[in-house]
Amino acid sequence: MVDIGYKLASEEHGPLDLVCSARQAEDAGFSFAMISDHYHPWIVRQGESPFVWGVIGGISQVTADLELVTGVTCPTMRIHPGIIAQAAATAAAMMPGRFVLGLGSGENLNEHIFGDRWPPAPVRIEMLEEAVEVIRALWTGGMQTYYGSFYTLENAQVFSLPEILPPIAIASEGPISASLAARVGDGFINGGTNAEESLVVFRQSGGGDKPAYVEISVCWAESEEVGERTAYEQWPIAANTGELNRLLPTPAHYEQLAKMATLEDVVEGMPCGPDPEPYIKKIEDRVRMGFDHICIHQIGEQQKEFMDFAAAEILPHFR
């Protein structure tokens, strides 16, 4: 059994459009949505980056059954984990039983903005683990005081706790964070890089049958050529490999990097155009890897058009 979800890309769409798309995704038959949490878009052309917690409040009021996952929130630098604990508790109270807090170690693009040093990956993962400790401590209720290596709480209490606490899913694209996800998380999220290898580590490290989410990027359009061109112009980061998407500090740097990528680099393996078969094969490939939640990111403006296409041509295949 696989659940098919829809990506609400905050880098590309404004707050009201995201709320509208969430409702449309539910109506189209998607079982969940995943919403990105950015301070900046990847490139200026994408043009948006609303505050995710405000958008989540709006989504809670226009949907009834759609599960919503933050994909993903970084609780380590830009926002203290104590605030994330409160924000996620409020979201879960507004969406009983259908909110998942997805957490990751973040990107320099979003997290350096107050002048904090951007630490190396092993330190970022240590910070993430401690942040999860802080969040879970606050979710136990009562007054909490915590003195850790990275974070401090003094006489802090989250009063508005939901009846059902949200699961915490941990994002990973490498073995260290995958083992962390198995150890402290209730689920696993992969953004599309090193998907199979990371999932294997997650399962072997104790992940068991916990939910595993993976994102795939696509670009539906009236022709394959138009889809590929849109993907190249709007989402050139698909060509980036390794640590690049964690290290660069501004959209301008990503635009400079994009000039070195060809159209073929960006759309390699990406379903584009009106033929449903490449989309179905891409999803089936991720299911074979062992993922049970597949989140589809439709690049560009044609969100409703893709939803109609998916409702007619893709979702019935997996029911």
C-alpha cells in the first residue's frame, strides 16, 4: 500500500495559493501534502517564501482529511526548538491526527540569516538530535528546564497541547542522519537524493516499519519540451549534487551555480509533459525501494492542471 502526496512548494507559491492548492489536493484525492519551510527561495525567479506556520493555520481551516507534513522544518538555528514545539503543538491541535512534524538539519540558505556560524554536517545533526529532545520534553507537559550543549530552556511550558501529539519524521540524505531518524524519529523523509541507500540504513538501524516519505519532482505541461524548459528555468537545483544545497548562503549563489547546469542535467530522470507512464514508473520505482509515502512536486504554475491530470491518470493506478 502506498500513499501519494502533493508538495506545497513555499519557494514558488504565495500563502493564499498554497492554502488553495492544499484544498485542491485533498479534492483531487491526494492523501497527504508536504509543505516546505524556507526563509528564502532557492533562486529569485521562484519568488516566494511565506512563513510556513501561518500558512499551516490557513490549510487547517480549508481541509478535513488531508495529512500535512512539514517538509522539512529546521529547528536548530533560525527558530529555537522551543518555539517549534509550541508551533507544532498548535498545528496538531488544529488538525487532530493529521499533522506530522518533519524535521531536518537545514540549509545555510535559510539558517545563517542572523549571523550564526553554519557548522559542519556532523555538528548540525547533533544539534538536530538535541532539538528533538527539547521538543519532546516540552510535549510531555508541565514546566520544563533544560540545559544542553546547544539549547537552554528555563521555566518553559507549552500549555496548548493537542490530544494527539504529532509524529516526528526526520529528513535524511546520508547514513548519519538516517540512523538518527531510526533512533529518535517516528518516520523518515528523503528529499530525493541517495534515497535507496539512506532508506536501507534507516530500516537496518531500527526504523522497522515506520513511515518512509520520499519526494519526486515532475513537470506536467502540454508537451514534454515545455515541461523540461519550465523545470530548467524554475527548479535548476535539481542538478545540484552532494553538499551544495546545504552550503550556499543566498539565492544569488544558486543562480550562479545554475548557469553551469544544462537542461539535460536538470531534467535527467524527471517526468515531464503529458504522458502518465513516466510518472507512474517513477512512483513505482520508489515503491520498489521501500517507500510507502510518495510526495509529488509539480514544478511551475500549472498546479491545478497537474492535479486534474493526476486525479485522472496517476492516482487511480495506485488505489
